[in-house]
Amino acid sequence: MARYPKPAEGSWTEHYPELGTGPLSSEDSISPEFYELEREAIFKRAWLNVGRVEELPRKGSFFTKELVAAGTSVIIVRDMKGEIRAFHNICRHRGNKLVWKDFPGEETRGSCRQFVCKYHMWSYDLDGALNTVPQEEEFFDLDKAIMGLLPVHCDVWAGFIFVNVATEPSQTLTEYLGPMVLALSDYPFHEQSDRYAFRATVGSNWKLFMDAFQEFYHAPYLHGGQTPTKFTNMIRQFGFEAPFYKLEGPHRVVSTGGVRGEDQPEDMIKPIERKLRSGLFGPWDHADLSIENEQDIAGVNPSGANPWGLDSYQVWPNFVILIWAGGWYLTYHYWPTSANSHVFESSLYFVPPKNASERLAQELALVSFKEYGLQDANTLEATQKMLETRVMSEYVLNDQEVLCRHLHKEVANAVEEYKKETQGAIV
């Protein structure tokens, strides 16, 4: 992986001149028409992460995913051969939604031997084949062999399950992820199998929340009240800047340094953090992984920071893998539902604790993350409302916000490419 040291008088953005340095239009975050173009140009074409293989622990395990921006609902299932498959969540008889419980718009999960439509009891095997049709003789020339569930392209990388709803994806998943993301292939994600999940419906455009987690410029100011006064004053005086940013195709990564809590003076750490040996950066005691030092894995700590804090990989279009020093990681998903709303999901993954002390350290990391996350989310709906006034039509970004600039540029490029293709087809 190429490393770009920031020159004393230089910048990160200068390595990517195609991004420019001028103000960005806010229209892509407020326009319903632009959102509809995003759906077609991005979410109906991209590989989308929908979960991990640990969510399908045995044959017959399944979950559903509402892909509003892609215009469909999908079933993800481990079939009787152990293969992970994906299907559109629709019965081939009259188009009823196939798998749901009390409310058809809510996602569900469970285990079964077949999928049965509650409308007329058509049933399907876990490989998608149509199994039984009540009163089959009443139908005219019904060919069950061609009436199975409609498949969705599905592939797995490093335990992460991806789907693509395009009729024919333009790239395989491996080609799509590219070398920068694939460098993490050997990271032991599977060993961190204890999962804690958060989900919220947010009244803002999906890109605004992505932007909130793509830069650390805000950290000393927005989160200043969450840290002891001496630490807050110090970080506000000197500011904060990550030591590494990199862009590759539509994907991005930012990596930061970090200071171990036990190395901090007493007045720089909360008493509960010292007591439980944990905090926002996770448990202070390194988790037991099969690899002695995760920084030996390609793609981890690309800047060589010592001490290292975290790596945040932004996988196009809406998926983030955030690897923390200490042997744990989390993921973010931003699922658009309209021009000014989205569903935000986060999952935190830990090595299963061996005792109560390790469990408490993980719990403190959980509640710390939730508090910081709520502070980040707290600004979003206010931002959305004010951008929608259109009293200002563009905004400026500094050098640390290069990942934000890149995201909006990639979205604009995808939409423009789609418009050219469709206009050509119409002509």
C-alpha cells in the first residue's frame, strides 16, 4: 500500500488533484430528484454488504434485508448444502412478500427448512426451487422448474456477505473491492464473534452521516464535553489530525494514532475508564487473537503510527469497517430511504470474554461508543433542515475533510455516468 506522508507545507488533497479544492454543492443532499438518480446509478448497481456469515450459523438460518434504495427486499439464507444464497423476497405466484412476520416492512430472521408464502401456501426449498403448490392441477401449464425464487447475486469476502441486485454486475466482488480493501483479507474478523448492534432512523441524507464519521476535525469540539477538562483543553488548543488518508477507486481509508489509557495521567482519564480498563478506544487489554499482532496484517495501520488507534475503511457506497487497536472492530451501514432520511446501523464485534472483567470492559466500550455516536447524530437533522432552506447552496471543506470531498465526487461521477448511459439508450 502506498503511503503518502504529509509534507510540512503540503496537503493530502494535493495527491488527488481530480477532487479539486473548491466549495461543494449541497444539492446532492437535499434534492429528491438527485436521490432517485442515486438509487438507479449506485444502489441498484453496487455490491452492498448485508451482514456476516456468523448471522447464518447453521443450515436453514436466514435473515431478510430491506434495500429501500435498491427498490427491493432480499432473503439471505444458508441452504442445506451450507452455501449462502440470496433471493428477492417475493412469491412467484401473485407477488406477495414471502418472508415477514407481523409487519411486512420490518426485517426478520430465524431458521427454517423451507419458505412458505402465507397467502396461498406456495413453498420453496432453501435453494430457491419451487417445492409445493396447493391445488396444482388448477393451474394452466404450470412449470414448477422455472418458477423458483428469483436469485440475487451473492458473494462472501472475509466473512462479509455482499449482494448485488443488478441483472448482471459489471464487476465481480473481488474486482469491486480492489487491492486496498482486499489487503484486509487475512484479518481475523471471524474470531471477534460477539456482536452488539444499534439501529436508528435518522432524518438526514445518508451522505451527511457518512461525512460525520469520515473526518476527525470535529472531535475536539463536538465531543469536548465527553472528556476530562484538561484533555479537552489540550486537544482544542492543538487540534487533531489523522496521520494517514488514502483513496482508491470509490473506496477510502483514514488511519489514526492513539494513546493507551493506562499511559495517560490521572486527570486525563475518567475514573471509570481506569477502573474498568476501557473506554471509547475499547478495552485496554489486548484481546486474544490467533495472530499475535494484528498490525502485521497488510492493510492494518497503513501509516505505521506508534501507538496506533484505528483504521476506518469506507467501502463504496455505504459500508464502513472500523478496526481498532486492541483486537476489536465495528461496522457502519447507511441505508437511504429518501432524500432526507436513512437508516443507520452499527455493529460492534469482540472476542467472546473469558470473565466478568473482560465483559465489563467491553460494555464500557459499548456505552462510550453509543454516547459519541449520539453526539455525532445529534447534528444531522439540524444540518438537513438548514441545507433545505437553500439560503446557502455550497459549503467549504478543509484538507482533513478529503474523504468527504471524495464521497460526494464519487456520487456525482456515478450519477453522471448513469445519465449519459440512459440518455444514450433513449436516443
